Amino acid sequence: MAKQERAVRTRHAILSSAARIFEERGYQAATVSEILASARVTKGALYFHFPSKEHLAEGVLHAQDLGVPVPDRACKVQQMVDTVVLHAHRLQTDPMVRAGVRLSLDQQAQGLDRSGPFLRWSEVGVELLDKAKAQGELLPHVVSAETADVLVGSFAGVQAMSQALCNYQDLPPRVSALLRHVLPSVVVPSVLASVDLTATRGAAVYAELQALHPELQTLHPRPQTPGPRPQPAPAG
């Protein structure tokens, strides 16, 4: 048992170091030697868990999944919103999620299959939208797969803009604004009127999940929200 726990800790240390370096430098510029030095593990230990840099990146992409879904809601539109804003909250506060998103959008990541997160989020969206439609929460013209792809693509753009402008400091209100603009064309007005789209909703859903699943406190401790990027000193 002790050996198994040690292996889990080693794997987590490697992934955490890889996430930090992939987020800072991107896939192409990151090196295995940097990750080794940061994780403070032997080359043999690293290659036991991850045979290549590509496997390391795939591990980071998969590790951004929290592992527990948003609790079931009577209103499926609210459940879909909660899923989106929870991811925004974790993107703002969890380095593993930020690294996974950086890798997903890194067009220089030659040889790395970056489609997984996009396909996964689209599948989650389709499932919740189908349930919402079955309950009469969506407008008649809505096609679940189309709407899910629009939401996933729009979220990717909004988070990239927030990251470039202020290192995710304003991500929750930006995502709230995105939902306020998109959902009126999708959701029955009487349903939408009762949906919580506030910028603080993501943090509240995460706190709810931590109360339901105390193990998240240790598996996914909440780091500090990243500060704004330092600005260069003026010339002269």
C-alpha cells in the first residue's frame, strides 16, 4: 500500500511540474529535463509513468478533469450553466486546468492530439442540452450538437482573450456575459429567467462540490488566483 501511495504521489508531482512548465513555455519549448528538475524525480521514475513528452502532455490534458460532475439539477439549463462556470472557476484557480487549456489551444504542439478536451466538452454539452430539450427548456429550433459546439468554441475564445488581457482575472464575468448573450437564442424565456448566470456562480458550485466530496480538498487544493501579468517598465 505504501509503495502504491508513493507511486501516486510521484505521478502527481510529475504532472504538476509538467503542467507548470507547459503553461509557461508551451509544448514545443518545454523539455523533459526541465520537468525532471522541477519534479525532483529520477529519469527512470518519470519514464515509468510517462514514456515521452507527448504522454506527459496527454496526462496533463486528462488531469484537468475534476472527476466528479456537477450535482444533478431539476433545471438542465442550470446544470449546463453550472458545468460551464465551474470550468471557468477552475481555469482561473487551478494550474492543471490552465496547462490543459494552453495545450489544447497550442497550435505549435506538433504530434499532440489536442482534440480530446473539445470533443469531451461537446459531448457533455450535447447530453445536457438533449435533457433540457426533453424537458421543454429549449426553443424548438435548437439542435443540441450545434449549440454545444458554439458554446465550446465561444468559451475557448473568451478564455483566451481573458488570459491575454489580464491572466484570467476577469474570466468569470466574461463567461457570465457570454452566457447572457448566447442563451436567449436557445432557452425558453420563462426558464432562462430562473437561471443563475452571475459571475460568482462558479465559485459557489465548486464550494458545493467540495462539501459533497471532501477528498477534493486534498486532490484538487485551491491555489491562489493568478495575478495580472507584470508590465514592462517604461523606457527612459
